Amino acid sequence: MRKAASLLGTFCRQFKGSLNRNFLVEKNEISLTLVPATIQTHGHHSQRRMSTKAKLADRLKGTEKNIWVDFSKLAVENKALNLGQGFPDYPPPQHVVDELMKAVTGNNPLIHQYTRSYGNPHLVNTLAKLYCPFLGRQVDPMNEITISVGAYGVLFCAVQGLINPGDEVIIIEPFFDCYEPMVMVAGGKPVFVPLRPAEKGGVLSSADWKLNPEELSSKFSSRTKAIIVNNPNNPLGKVFNRDELEMIAGLCKKHDVICISDEVYEWMVYDGNKHIKIATLPDMWERTITVGSAGKAFSVTGWKLGWGIGPPHLIKCLQVLHQNCIYTCPTPIQEAVASGLDYEITQLDHPEKCYLYTLAKELLPKRDFLAKTLSDFGMIPTIPEGGYFMMADISKLNLHIPDDDTDDPCDFKFVRWMTKEKKFTAIPTSAFYSKNHKSLGEKFVRFCFIKDDKTLKKAGELLQDWKASLA
Ligand code: IK2
């Protein structure tokens, strides 16, 4: 991908220029308007001078960029077919929506008021019941579970509640991007270790991406406070097998390290793979926080409700943070998720009726369709064992992508160009790598396949037309 001036570069420069001329960006999901940097109050402009103290807090420096903010905006601005951010573009299960309707239209006036800080009693009781067989133990709903604003909120509470300045936190690459800024904001030091793909060419499985045990072991020291494991992994779709989890668990125990296990895609596993909770391995319950998400489990990402499950001595640390910065999550959403899960619990022995299981069945043909579509175009997909994302190698595409005059890695330039010129959006995978390892990710792009079949078909047609135009 050669350097050359581009329209895209010009656009970016102009846009930055207008921001520098003291304009504020008023953003919503639909449109973007530039308004003068005066305070707008009911149509009246009152001129106020910015305080010189209005500066980002020092501890947030280096965390200003956010891939979801930037690329969701880009997709909307360009009206692009969006296989970027991970959410479905079709309705969630009806019974869960019905539960929310019931909650807000029922006779209980308190449903509209604050509920218990660490989680509505109905929800934590239901979660304790749901996870008991999967964790192989009784779970104390009041002391071993905490609810927060999505898995994001739980991860934030875990990291802020446990990490001291100078503590090291091991993060496995590619990683869900928020882990790094969360650790930095806590004053901790992220220490990265990459999964490395097998050198065999052609289509890979996410199982072909492995940790090197010596490399992983070399990252642990007396300074290591925690490791964040994402299983199934976003963006790769890797489902860690028992041997891999035992290796990680062994190191956690040897070095007395806490494991934050982000399992938001726990229900979405394919091809007979089994999701194993690291908390169920010997002596791991005591040192593991398992993170889950109602948004992911029920395909309602806008509901933003998540949970952390673990022993009281760890959960207490999350609760202290949560009670002082969020206090409590929306009561009707908690009630609806609880009732929705109550129903799922009754169906666990009927996998064909249980949404937690049928979701993976629904996603499998979408995964396979997308893999074929991308392969036909000339990308080389890594077939995910879990989750709903697919990484594809773009390095063999013989395309000339104009440079956009940024210092960003190639995948950023490629996705920006594709969004603008082809009206098709994905997520650049180097966003899931640390600064020094961006080169490991920049030849891949991530596509989301929890999309309506019509959307996926449109993506196929778009790529076919694009390919035809290259011939
Ligand atoms: N953990 C992981 C691994 C996630 O993927 C997510 C949500 N990611 O969705 C954005 C994307 O990758 O396209 C979360 C945590 C956060 O989950 P929640 O929505 O419950 O806060």
C-alpha cells in the first residue's frame, strides 16, 4: 500500500482543521453537526471563554482514541454496510422483549426506582441458579455476584477495584481494546503476550493461534497482579482448550495472580467445541472473576447489563468501586433479564428451545457464509471456534489503497478507504494489539457476522461487484 496524497487524507485534514478553529462536534448516531464553541441554551448563544484548566486529566492521557467511536461514526457518515461493531441488526428473542414490557407496564411502582446497588435481588438469584451447574458449585447471590453497566462496567470495576499503581496486568493479544486503557487509568502496567498463528498458509482455524508457553511464563513476575483472559476471544474467536487454560491457571497459582476471565461470548461456540470456565479448574475459583453480559447472551447490546462472578474477597473489590461510581443499574432492565433467564433455565435441558444454545446454531451458517464470501473475494479468513467475529487476512489482496497521510497501520487505512469508497465497514484488527505489536495485527480486518442474512448477502454482492470491477 503505497504512499500517495488522497481525497481521504484531505478530508481528514479539513475536518481536523475545522475542529482546531474552535468548533465543537455535536454527535448522535444519525448525524454530525458542527456548532460554534459557545454554550447553546435554548437557541441563545452565550459567549464564554474556555478555562485553561479544562484539560484532560493526566491519568487519561494516551487513552483518547476509541475504535468504536471512530469507526461507528465513519460507517454512519458514509452510510456503509456495517459489519464492524458487534451487535445484531435484527430483533432479539421476543420473550426477553416481552419481559421488559411486562416489567415497565406492571403494577409495581418500585420497578421505576433504584434497586440494590450490587444487583437486583431477582437477577442475582437467577444468575446464581443459572451458573451453579456451569461452575460446579453453589454461588452466593449476595456476595459472589455483582452487576454493572455491561461487561464493560464489570471489567472497569474489576480493574479499578483491584489494580494499584505499578501493578502489572498481563493481556493476551489480540485483546478486546478496552483492557489496555482500563489498566492504564488505574496506574497499572499492561504487559502483552500475543497468540501466534500457525505458519501453514491458507484458511486457519482460531485453534491454530496459540500462546507460546515459555513466552507467556516469561511475562509473569512478582509485579504481576492479574491476567485478563478473553474466552471465547474477541476478535479472533479462539476458544481456549483445557490444556491451554491449565497452563494459564498453573502460572496464576505459581505467581499468586488474579484471573479476570471475560466470557461474554460463552454461549457462542461452534463445531462441538466446549467452553470451559477457567474458574472451574482446581483452585481457580478463589482467584478468578468471571465476566458475563446480558447484551451478548440475549443479543440486546443496548441494554448494557453485565455481571461479575467470583469469591467474596474479589467481588467485594468490584462492589466498592461500583457503589461509588455507578451505584446501581436500571431496575427494569435487570428485572427483564432476570425473568428472561428464568425461562432459559427451564429450557437448559431442551437445547432446541433454549436461546442460550439456539443462538450458536443460528450463527453457524452465518459464519460459514461469511467465510466463503471473504475467501471468494481473496481474503483469507481465520474460522472462529466461538464468538461472532471473523478475522481475515487482507495481505494477499492485490489492491492499491491510497494513503491517507496518517501514521496509522495499513488495516486502518484500508478500512477507512473501504468505508468511504466501497461503502463497506469492518474493524481494523491492529486496534486489538499494543503499540509495539501492531504489525502482528495490521494484515487482518475483523468482520462481525451476527447480522441479518440479507445484510450478509448484500456484503457478498458488494464484494462480488468489487471483484468484478478489478478484473
Ligand atoms: N468483552 C468483550 C470481549 C466484548 O467483545 C465486549 C463487547 N464488544 O462489543 C464491541 C465489539 O467488539 O464489536 C464487552 C466485553 C463489553 O460487553 P457489554 O456490551 O456487555 O458491555
